[in-house]
Amino acid sequence: MTIVDSADELGRRDRKKLETRAALEHAALTLVAERGLAGVTVEDIAEAVDVSSRTFFNYFPAKEDALVGSGSASATDLREKLEAVPARVPVLEALRLMSRAEAERVQEQREQWLLRLKVFEQNPSLFPRLVASGTETERVVMTAVARRAGVEPGTSGYPELATAAAMAAFRVAMMRWGAAGGRPVLANLVDDAFSQLAAGLPNP
Amino acid sequence: MTIVDSADELGRRDRKKLETRAALEHAALTLVAERGLAGVTVEDIAEAVDVSSRTFFNYFPAKEDALVGSGSASATDLREKLEAVPARVPVLEALRLMSRAEAERVQEQREQWLLRLKVFEQNPSLFPRLVASGTETERVVMTAVARRAGVEPGTSGYPELATAAAMAAFRVAMMRWGAAGGRPVLANLVDDAFSQLAAGLPNP
DNA sequence: TGAAATCTTGCAGATCCTGAAATTTCACCT
DNA sequence: AGGTGAAATTTCAGGATCTGCAAGATTTCA
């Protein structure tokens, strides 16, 4: 006679794991926002969540990874979004639609993302990590792009370039969104960036 | 009666510094190429150059920075290259010319760059660092792009996007170049990537 | 030559991160 | 209920990274 285990067909165990992970991410973000990256140790973060610091490393390979967190879309997630677009749609347009879908996910976690962006702004040394976390993602998306475009990866450079450009467009949209306090509709900023790309980046 | 101090009007002191830095970079690259990133400690690198490990940290803030080294173009260097292009040239074209100039610099240090690319390929965790080192550079170039385009940074997103796309184009060209063993002419690959960008990344 | 600036070095120490073993928690089955 | 095995957490030990600090060596310059 247990209370209905709402949370999406997950046992107590997995639910706790997600909880712990989320708590660690949140603690890391708020603490670093207050004291700066160097002013926060892994032990501080772990203590705030009341787990051992060793446990922290069971969840994240490095301190900074808790700040990037699972915020960066998982590779497979993005790939699915891309593959959901009909094959007749041109590559760049498909990447735009994928990015829009991702943008909605970000808007859903508005507060968390604004905090994250603020932390990144205040600790520029973190910015690389954000891109870092995108590396694996970029590889997966790039492969999907190559298939869609019907070319082999590593020959024409087209899949690599299109993917990298799309990621850059999304990143720029995110930065504008964060800089504007999350006021604009992110999807519009994404469209904006992709329009410029599709037009060949002519002088404004 | 000293041998002509060739090296560009530098005293013995500064010459030694440059030597030490170059030696550390070279030792780091070759050692990591042999044993992998985790298989090499800072002490190993320092010993190979016969300095103390403390000295290593006087030159580089972190182990990985010795691998990126000064290889990544200095920000001001790139900005100068960009500003050397007449103002009437469109932004994207100016970025292409800047990249071509940089490409020549890379070709001049062919062996070092091929080794670097190989190390990056074998240690993907380093890739972020490379981008990292580009962050500051990107900011400087972006500012110059904004002035050239006659827009304020942080409003239209154009300077940010154009710069990010150009960097991506250069990066993709570099990867293709490295993957092909440094055989193609890098400048041609750069032109290739920029052509695709300027055309709006149409399906190939 | 002698003072000033700079570089190197050893040392102490905080923090990061990992492996292994002990302990606890949880899911599942009878 | 109670027992069992898998998974998560913790404790512990230890190597590696990186930072101040102060002493010693080297270079520069007057």
C-alpha cells in the first residue's frame, strides 16, 4: 500500500539518484554564484547536499561538470530531434527545427538556465567546459547530419561545418537570451541566428 | 665578444625564457603522444627539460596548457590581421582573409601542428582546451568585427555569430588538414569552408 | 663592480580525483 | 515479514595538481 510512485515509472532508487544529482547541480550553481568558482570546494557542495565528497565524484567526474550538469542536451536526445524532421527538409532547416525543440526545453527550465548563464558569465574559465560538454554531442549530431546529407564524414567537411555552425547559432541565441534576462522568446532568437546563417552572413 | 645575439633584439634572459617555454611545450607534446595524457605527470615534463616542476607552473597555469601552448594565435595577432583588411571588404570575406593569413602561420610550423592535432585526436578530453584558448581570442575578434560591421556587440548577435562561424570554419579546415596528414594546402581548405558559409550552407 | 630586477627552486599545504574495501540502502522474492 | 543480492554510499589511503612564500641564483643596468 505504497503511495503512488508518481515520477515516471521509476523506482525509489532511481528517483533518489536523480534527486541527488539535481541537488548537487543546484548546490554547485548557487554556491558558485555566491562565492565564485575558486571559493567553493567539492566538499562544500557535498556538504550542502549532505553526502560525502566521494559521492560527488560518483556523479560528476570533476567539479566543473556539476555546473554544466545535464543541462547540456544529451547527444541522443538531440539526434532524435534531428531525425524526427522529414528527410526532404534541407539540412540547415532541419538543424534549425532541432534547435527550436531544444530551445523549448531550455525555456522549461528557465530559472536554472538563467542561473547557469550568470555563473558562466561571472566565471569565464567555465565557458570552455560548456563547449566541452558539447563536443560529444556535436560528434553525434554531425554523424546524423552526414547521413542526412548523404556524404561521408571527414571528406567534404560539410557535415562538420554545418553542425558546428548550427551549434554556434544556438549558443549565440542562448547568450543573447541570457543577457536579456530571459525576456525574449528563445526560439525567436534561434530563428534569427539561423536566418543569418542561411543568408550567408551578409553584412547587416 | 659574444656571438651575435641574433634572436630579434632580445637579451639573454628573454631568449632563455622563450627557449624554456618552447622546450616545455615540445616535451609535453612528445611525451603525451607516447604515453597519453594520464600517463604523463607535470614532473615528467619538467624533468625532460631539466627544470623543477614548480618552474613548469611559472610558465603554464595547468598541465594541459602546455599542449595548447602558444600555438593558438594570440588575440591581438588575429585582430591585427583582421584590421589589415580594407574596410570596404565585407565582414565574412575579411574573416576569410584573416583565416588565410593564420593558415600560413600554421603551415610554417607544420610538424608542431601535426603533432598537436594528433595528440588532440588521441586525447579527446583536450579538445575543449583548444576551444578554451580560443575563447579570449574570439572575444577580441568579435569586438573588431562589431566595429567593422558598425553594430554594437550584444544587440543583433551578428558579430558574435559571424565570428563564431568563422572560427568554426577555421577549425574544420584544420581538422581536415590534420586528418589528411597535412598534405592539402590549408589555405584551400579554409577557402572551401568559407565558401560554404557564404553560400548559406546549402545541401551539398 | 654593485645594486636592482627577475627567474628558479624547494617547501608547505590546500584541493582535486581515484581505487579498494567496508557499510548501508533498496528492490525483489519466498 | 524476513532474507538475499545488487547497487549506492561511505570511509580510507594516496597520488597528482596547483598556489603562496621566501631563499638563492642569474641577468640587467648604472
